[in-house]
Amino acid sequence: MVHLPRRRPAALAAGIAVTALALAACSGGTSDNSSGSSTDGGGGGGASSLIIGTTDKITTIDPAGSYDNGSFAVMNQVFPFLMNTPYGSPDVEPDIATKAEFTSDTEYTVTLKPGLKFANGHDLTSSDVKFTFDRQLAIGASGADDGNGPSSLLYNLDSVDAPDDTTVVFHLKSANDQIFPQILSSPAGPIVDEEVFAADALTPDADIVAGNAFAGPYVITSYDQNNLISYEANPDYQGLLGAPKTANIDVKYYAEESNLKLDVQQGNIDVAYRSLSATDIEDLRGDDNVKVVDGPGGEIRYIVFNFDTMPFGATTADADAAKALAVRQAAADLIDRELIAKQVYKGTFTPLYSYVPAGLTGANEALKDLYGDGNGGPDADKAAKTLADAGVSTPVELHLQYNPDHYGSGSADEYALVKDQLETDGLFKVDLQSTEWVQYSKDRTTDVYPAYQLGWFPDYSDADNYLTPFFLIDNFLHNHYENQAVNDMILEQATTADPTARAALIGEIQDAVAKDLSTLPLLQGAQVAVTGKDVSGASDTLDASFKFRYGALSKG
């Protein structure tokens, strides 16, 4: 989750960002009925309330203005979707719709359930759906989202029609889009109330809460951003997930992971989710008072290079594309992912040698053979030769930025190691700096950082979600990377129906990007959650959908 992009020309994109996005902790235990069939929202006779703790920060709960995991975590509880993933599955199904299907190669038609309403009593009709997607495109195109919205996910959306109150027709630019149903479940997909939200500007969180503009499993009853949010089960929710198993949820936001760990350990909170340090998770596995639950992975960590402002970048005084490439290649030769994974993350992250994480169809290890010792390890001699052959004097001065509060406290140790590895044999001189997330998320899109840390938590479990946000022209990274051949292959794979041909294309894209190195993949992580012993349901929602839904949790 990672995650924050901008609309692109006939292109795909995604984010949690994930853009960017972090490891977490949450609850686990015996598996609940994944249908969420409790009818009173009170947890089937158990406790009627739960307290969840997190360090994940919210940018905004306006779906057009944020593309990060902390914000999307809130949206998943309170907004409805046309398509969603049931507990335990990565596959999308109709949520507040009765059906969704291609009615032609370029038309995707969704039929809403009748009689839908927002919690404020406003009717939820196809008009709201059209408004939702029209405003996503408008706000993304105008820049009113400051580059932090998910409109780039709607790369293939041409227009939306609402011929009657329950019918929505999406007109697509390219035929046979294999990804579009997934995108409707992504951060671009929360349906908003056209009577509360502005059409061409972001709506303040306070106005959204005051307008009670919710139609998901929960409504927000009290909102103190990044401090405390209170939720109450929405009795009028008619979506796929069913009634929440716990009627009242409080989410407490922590500045320090250590305090989050202490509170879940002492029973002051019931669930800790995103993020605890690897050391804390390792320690909690030995604590009989809590349960540690592991879920399918999907999170990645990587370094972004700004093609304009990095050493020898296009807008620098000594611009030279060949030398800039050599700098990126030398950095790839020097990184020791295995050491970072073991020393900093205690095995909660593993080395990542390509752009699509292991386990997803089409994933390969494109960087492993190209860089370092050819087996995943570093090779300083190779890096030195790469720089010398390109005429690059050493040490290369590199300004590298990381974030200390969004991706967990391990980031400081991670990037201290990265700095040490890059400075091997005096090949680089790294100016390592950190900035807190609220400012960081703005700076990174405005050419402030020549090279910088990001994480990604996927919007949906498909290789496309690790390619389109990053490598299309006008990508979410705003790092000025352009490769028309890569762009065209990404668009092609999204509309390739044959699974074998599509997997081959996904591999070719990774091979091509590995040669360009617009980003440098480092690590792949799992989902982790910690709960009290009497809390159940985390294993149901800590699934391959990569969405943490509070409605699955119960206590007692």
C-alpha cells in the first residue's frame, strides 16, 4: 500500500500505495464465517467494540486525493465499491451491484442493487457512480490532487453513462481490458455522494464526516485525523461483505511503533496493524498473551531515481543520459538485499530481484543476472568498471531521501545500510536525509529528491499493479521516466486475454525495465498482524486481496 498517481494518456496505473506502504501488525486466531453474516453487527454475542492501533498515517479520506495505504484503510470501511473482494479471495465480485459484465469489447456495464442509500439518507444511484468517476478524472487532470490521487488507475476509461438509476456503462478506450474489474475495487473505486463531494476539487475530511457521506460497512462517528477515529456499523450496508461482526471500532494512531507494541502487549488495544518493527514482531511471537498472524505478501520496497535531477539527469548542469544510466547500474551492482532483509527485517522481508513480486503470474528475477555478482549478491569491482567505462568520476555524489514514519522505524536502519553499501570502495558519496510523510508525499512529486525511498502495497493481486503505476509515461512516480516500447507493452498485456501470452509479456516488460532501472527494487514483504488472544477474524481479512476490513474482526 502502499501508496498517489496522476492520469496518464491511455495508460494504466495503480497505487497504495501504495504507494507506497508499510508492514503492519494485526489480529489473528480462529477463522470466522467469512460472509460476515451476523445480522446485529454486534459480533455474534461477543464484545460489541474493538480498539485497533496503527502507525499508518492518513493523507485524506477523499478518494480523489490520496493513494496511500493509510488513507485507503479508512475508505475500505466506509465507502461502497462496485466490485470488491470477498474475505479470503483475491478475485473481485459485485459489491453494491447485482452484476457486472462486458456488454461489448469496450463497454463494461454494472447493474446496481435497487434502493441503495448513503447513511445520510441520500439515494445512491448510477448518477453518484458517474459523478465519482468523472470527478476522479477531472481532479487528476487538473492537478487538484497535488499528484497524490489515484486517477491514473483509470487510464483506460473514456467516459461513463448512467442511462437509468441502476445502470452504469463504462466506455473504455482499449478493448478486452482484463484489469478494469479489479480497478473498480481499487483506490479509484470508492463511490461518493454527489450531494456532499465537490465535482472538481477535493472535499475536506471534516465535510465528508459531517455529511455522513458513507455507504460501506461502517460510518465514521468521530474523526480526529491521525489521532483517533470511531466507527459504527452501518445498518443499511447492502454490499458483498455483509454486516460487521463488531458494532463499534475505535482506531488509535501512534507516532511510535514501540508504544503500539506495548499497548497490544498489555491489552490496551485489541489489534495492532501496520506497522511494527521486525524486531518487535519477532519478540511478540514469543509472547503468550498475543497472537501473531501472517498473511500473503505483496508489499515491496524500492528506490526511485528522478531522471531529471539525479546525477547527470536531464535538467542538471552536466546532463548525460549514458552516465546517468551508469550511476543507476552501479547502484544496482552494490546493493546487498540479503543482508538488508536479514539484518534489518529479520526475515519479514525477503530480497526482491525484479518489479513483480515472487508468486504472481509473470514474475521473474530480471535484475539478478544483470547486476552484482549474478547470483543476487553485490560486486563492487563490476560497479567500478561500469562507472569507469561511462567516464563517470568517483565518488558519485548522490542525494538520497527516506521516510522515517510511513514505512516503519526499520527505514532508518535500512537506508543506513544502503548508504554503506553504495559507499563501498569510495564509489559513491551519499547525502542521506529523511523527511516525515506529510511533507515527503508532496516533495517527491515535485522533483525535490534525486533519489528516494518508496514502498508499495498493491491495489489488487495482479502483476499489472506493479507495472502500470511506475513505468507508463506520465507515471505515478513523476520521475520523468519514458520508454515508449515499455509503455506499449504494458498497455498490451492489460488487454491480452490469453494467459500464457500475457505472462510472457509481463516477463518482457520486467526485462526491459531492468535495463533502464528507473526504480531499484530491494525487498518483498508479508502482511503481519498482532491481536489479543480473544480476538478472531484477522486471518479472514489478512488475505490476498491486501485489504484489511474491520468487519471481519470479533472478540470474546
